[in-house]
Amino acid sequence: MTLIKSISGIRGTIGGKEGESLTPNDVVKYAAAFGYWAKENSGISKVVIGRDARPSGELITKIVTGTLQGLGIDVVDLGLSTTPTVEMAVPAENAGGGIIITASHNPNGWNALKLLNAKGEFISAAEGEKILELADSGEIEFAVSKEIGSYEENDSYIDYHIDKILELDLVDIEAIKNRKFKIAVDAVNSTGGIAIPKLLNKLGVSDYKIFFGEPNGLFPHNPEPLPENITHICNEVEGGHLDLGIVVDPDVDRLAFVGDNGEPYGEEYTLVTIADYVVKNKPGNTVSNMSSTRALRDVTERAGGQYEASAVGEVNVVNKMKATNAVIGGEGNGGVIFPELHYGRDALVGIALFLTHLAKFGKSASLLRAMYPNYHISKNKIDLTPDIDVDFVLEEVKKKYAKQPINTEDGVKIEFDKEWVHLRKSNTEPIIRIYAESDSRNTADAMAKKLMMDIKEIVTEKVED
């Protein structure tokens, strides 16, 4: 059993012992800490909650609801919803914060509390630390009976979310409607099965088929939208004379496509393609995290904008976007952040912008994909013994490649012209994750292996000393 307490929330497997997995007692403890913090921080006694479709979600919703009401906090429950929908509902409700009950791409034996501030954005590292401290402090005081918070169900916010997407200047409903797209959707038996049909209908797409669209949380495959997990939809697109496949994760904040040829479009290229459309029509800067493809930098600079890399993590991407006034940003895992709508990864706005771009392009999705630089990322990790000082290892790597451009905002990223290697340490294990990118898969693999050899050499020399 697993329980992970981090600055962004609490995540764990369902069932087991308190403190070792996500039990009802743990849910009460951390929901209370967040509710207390949100009320004190914002001065508002209201919290918005929503959940994906995994089986444990209803149980956890009831526990979270009762805990928050017990603190004197009014609860607005969106029910089955999406992460970006809850993010938009928090400021719309003038709430002090939000809790999304979802373990994102984890299997349905997991669940989590993802925590939002009053802006509907993920809490900062400092705020997360404060909440974790509160959870262990024993200082949280519950309300007396006459001050217990109210409870309201509101299932209208997915429609609200979609209507706001349709109002965006860069979403062209007529262009999408006129292309008469034929689309297959893999909604992984979660809330994408509710939201995506609503979106496609309002975009004028009538010829689509939803696979795994029953929001029962019984995921038919590993729910992370990676190429190896979406073979069913690839086969459907390849054999069905369709224009496109759309794949989302259980809480609908990650987005992947399948081209008309049945080949995965590449989740790294979800953001690249949408950003290309955005910066061509709304010139400006872009941001992605340091482990994402440099193709975003290429399309941004081609349009006259400036690209910036952030530390890994959505909150870090958002902070960098605000600092650079970026018009679009996100992560290479299929996470698209379009600040004109809100500062959060949002598959629904990603679908609307991608379909507009594809409609105006006038050709196939596979030809659109061929318009972009074809980079390859090699993802690896090296396990170290607990006695090894990982920070020392990274410092030695930095010295070894001191003549190259180096970014140390999040680990060590070394650039070699249009190629790069990024080394990040795990916060919970003696592991260094190694990402390398090149326009050649073999070169990317070779670069990663070279850095792994460098690390082993540094470790060996340190042990011998």
C-alpha cells in the first residue's frame, strides 16, 4: 500500500492501514488541513469539489464534504467533473479553494486530493508545506453545530466550461463544422465520456464515436495516454477511415491524438501543434518544462516569440508563464495551458484549438504532424544506493560539462546545439532520472547512456576516495 504526501496534495492506494494508504482517516486529516488553510488564507468559507469516475470517488467525496462542513465551510459539489472544470469553477463561485478528487493517470486502485487556491490554480510549494504542517499540528478546530457549512450540488459547470471555450477568438466553430470531421474518442471510462461529447456537439462535429465512454472508473487499459496504452484507438482510426483519434486521461487534463494513419501523434506534439496555431495568430511567448521537446522553442522562435523553460511541475510552468506573459504553455505529457481561458492543463480547450488548426490547415492530421521537427526523447533512470549524495553527483556532472550551456533551475540540463540532456533527482528515492533529446532516436539513447556512464564513474571515484 502507498500513501504519498506532497506539496500538491495527498495521493495513495485505497484500503489498508492509516498512514500507509489513502484511508478515510487520512482523507479527513488532509481535507481538514486544506479547508482550515483555505478559509484562513482567503477569508472565504466556501470550497468547490469535483471528482473523476474511479470507484472510490463517491466515498471520498462524502468524507471530504462532511469534513469541510464540519469546519464551517460551504461545499459546492460538481459531482463527476474534470480537473480543468473544477479549476474554472473555483473563481466563478468566488470560493476560497478547490479539491479535485482524482489520481489523474494512476490506475483505479488509487485516488488523491488535488488542491487549488482561490484562483483555481494549484497551490504553491510553500502553501503545500503549510497544509502538511497543519495536518500534523493537532491545532485544527471544528465548528459548533449551528455553524456547520452548507452543501450544494451543481452539475452545470462542464457546460459553463465548454461555453467559455466556444467564446474564445481562436476557436472557429464554422471552420470545424465545415470540415465534417470523423473522429474516434477514447474516454477511458471516466469523465471525458461526459465532457467530450458535449464539446464535440457544440463544435459542430456530428460524426464521432466514443469508446470507453461509460463513466464508471473501470479503466479498460492503463489510463496514461502513452502510445503503448492506446493501441485500441489506433486500430480503430487506422481501420475506420477516420480523420482523428482523441485520447484523454481520467480527469481530462492530458490530451493525446492519433493521426488518420492510425499512428500516435505523439503527446509531446499536442502542445507543439496547438502552440504553433496560437503564436501564429496571437504572437507571444511560450513556456514548457525542461523535460519537454525543444520543438516548442522552434515554432515559437519561428513566429517571433521567445521560449522559456521552467522547472518540472504544472505550478512551475504557470509561474514562468505569468513571469514571461506567455500566450500558451504546458507540459510535454499532453498538458495544454491556455491562459486566456485559465491557468491549468485543459484537454477540452486543447481539442477545440487543435480541431480549429486542423480545419484551417485543410489537410490530414498526419500531414500536419509532418510539418513539425521530428525530435526523439530518450527517458531513463539510474538507481543509486541510499548513501550516495545525489546533489554531489549532479554538481560533478555540471563541472564536467561546464563549457556547455547549463540550466540548474531543476536538476542539471545540458544543451548541445539542438540536443539536450536533463538530469533530475527524485525527491523520495536515490534515483536520477535522465532525459535526452535529439532528432535521431539512436543519438538520444547514446547521449543518455553517456551521461549514465559519467554518473557511474563519478560514483565509483567517490567510493574509492
